[in-house]
Amino acid sequence: MFSNYEKVELVMLVVPAALFAVVVELVRRRRLREDYSLLWLVTFGVLVLFAVFPNSLLDGLADLMGIFYPPAALFVVGFGLMLLVLLQFSLVITRLAQQNKQSAQRIALLSARVRELEQQIGTPE
Amino acid sequence: MSQQVTVTQTTTREETPLKPRVLVIIPAYNEEDSLGRVIRQVHEAVPEADVAVVNDGSGDATPEIAEGYGATVLSLPCNLGIGSAMQTGFMFAHERGYDYAVQVDGDGQHDPEEIPELLAVIQSGDADVVVGSRYIEDRGYITPRVRRLGIVILANLISLIVRQRFTDPTSGFRVLNRRAFYFCANDYPFDYPEPESIVTFWRAGIRMCEIPVTMNPRYGGQSSITPLRSGYYMVKVIMSIVINLLRQRPKVVGEVSHVQQLREG
């Protein structure tokens, strides 16, 4: 009842739309922070847009990039956005590692201080 | 040598400014086999110095041994890598107002008897950092050929950049004066820090020199160097050096933010 081309278009619409909803739900439940959800929402939003307007947006984009098979252009766009998400992860991890390092160093210095002070005043029993 | 003494010295520092205060920092990750011997030798070589062992998340008896031998133990709650461990030691030296910070490996490779020589050079005031080099004089230290090649490549690259001859840029046997370790307390590479730090020091206008030392094969424990890691080491260090040159010139600052935070908080 569907042609292959129609099946592709349907999958291209349903999958990102569902994932968009999942991300919104995760943010609503505070399982995902707003700032980290933004790039995901942009990624899935753009994919949904292209799937909804295949003739105007997607074909135009495929033509622009010289891609013969328009759904392939969708993969290119989705892949590019995903790389951005991954880059954001690396940035966040770097920042977390830096903060973790500083916390660990402070803990080491403060513990040494606490032990000294305890020895001076006598450890509370 | 006890922690009590450390505190007393901190409070009476103004009254006895004549004798320079020296902190020997030993970064240690699972060094229970060799650490006690190293600390004892440090005490023998420089009895006036305090010893701080930075326990970098060891799973063995490293912290107990360090404490048993009279060192102050700075225990990191997780393994941060040698660079961040050393930085913790520099932060401690800064916090407690030491004049000189000595870096000695916990594996017994460095000979603590040579610490007075390093100290004598830095006390002359001609350098802010004194690095002990295995390769200025041939004192019989045998380096595996591949590692020697890596060190020669790094030494040449760094000498070229900083326009001063360095023969052993990976050496972790060093003395820093206050100006230098204040800088490190703020800005120090998290891992494989030695070669990169020479370039950072140079850019910050911190003066360095190398003097010949003897190094021993390690007493115990496991070397962290494997063929795969050596490759990663070279790539990481060279990349860090190149990126370092692309950064804004680092500044030497007087006060370090973490001490301010400690005082305020």
C-alpha cells in the first residue's frame, strides 16, 4: 500500500518526531537539563521540518548539495547536527573534569588541615 | 617533621625568616614498596625540610606508609594523574608559605642525597626552577633505546622553542622557588606535565636551568610506561606544547585563587 519512497518518508518523519517528544518529556521530568537538551531539540526539529516539507525544503537542499536521492540529504544534515551534539559533550566533560579535579584537590588540602587541627585540639571522641 | 611542627612554623614564620623553608613533594600512586625508603632518605638528606606525599588515589598502603614515616599526607579522593597531584603539592606549599618546593618521585628513581645540590643552585637566585638531568653527564643511567629516542626528540624540540639547551625535559626531579610554584599552583598540565611545563615556564618568564644528577632504576612498583602509552605520551606532549604556543602568554601572579578561597570560605 506504500511505495518504498513513501515508507522512507514516513520513517524520516516518525522517528525524529518521537525522539523530539522523548527529549521534551525528559526535560519536563528534570532528567535532562534545558541547556543540554537544546541541541537535541534543534537536531530533531530540523529533521522533522525536512520530513514534513519534503518537496520544498528537502528537494531544494538536496539539489543545492548535488545529492541525487533527497532522503540522503537528510542523513547529511542529521549527521552534522549530531557531530555538534558530540562536540558539546566533549566540552561539558572537559569542564566537569576540571571542576572534579579542583574539588578533589580542595578535599585533599582541607583533609590535611582538619587532621592537623584535630591533632592540635585532640580528636573529639 | 610532624604536622604539628608544620603549623607552628607557619605561625612563627615572621619571627624566623632566616632559614628558608623547604617542602619536598612526593607524588605517589601505589608506591608502598619504595615510598618509605624514599621518605627516610629525604629526611636524612635534608633534615630541615618537611615532606608532603600526595597520594593520588592509591589502593595500597601508600598513605599509611607516608604517615608512618612522618610525612604530611595529601590524599586525593580519586586518581587525577601526576600533573594534578603535583599541583596539589604546589597548592599546599603556597598555602603554608614555603620558600622552595622540591619534586621527588616516590619510586626511588631520584636520589634524595642530591636534593641539597638542587637547593644550592636555586638559592643562588639565578634560576626559578632547577631540573635534575640524567643526560648532562654520563653517570651510567641506562635508558631503553626507544625511550631515549623519544626523550631526545622532545629535548631537541623544547630546546629549539625555548632557545636554551634542555637534555632531560621529562625529568621530574626538580626544585622550584616561590615564584615558580605559585605559578604552578594556578596553571599546571594535568598529565605528563614535565616537558610542557618547561615551555609554559619559558613563556611566563620563569628562569630555568639543568644540573646533572644520577638516577637509579626503580625500587619497586610498576612503571606506568607501556609501548602504547609511550606513543600516546609523545603525541599528547607534542600536541600540548604546540597548543601551548598558540595560547595567550601566561602571567606570573602573586596570589593564587585557591588560597584566597580557603581564607574566605
